[in-house]
Amino acid sequence: MQNTPCFLLQNIKRWVVLFPIRVKGVGVVGSVTVGGLTGELDHAYAVEGVRLFLRER
């Protein structure tokens, strides 16, 4: 990989936030995964996405 203005190696994050999706009586059936921001922002983004999804149901 090369350092270019659009792709700087020092900007790559080495973590992601993952939320398991559990169904009562079944177990884990999937996950919500986000990455690329800070850990705190990734977490907030994932939580808000799940909240919006559940609100529409």
C-alpha cells in the first residue's frame, strides 16, 4: 500500500465495533459491524442504526 492524499496508512483504524444480533430461543443470527471512525464514534453509529431499525418495526 502506498501513502496517497486519499489513502494515508496512518489513518487506517485497527478496530471495529461489532454487535451480535440475538433472537430469543435461537441464539446469535448475525451482527452489525462498523469501523473506520474512532471506537466511540463507531459505537455511537452502530447503536443509532439499531435504534432506528427497531423504531421502524
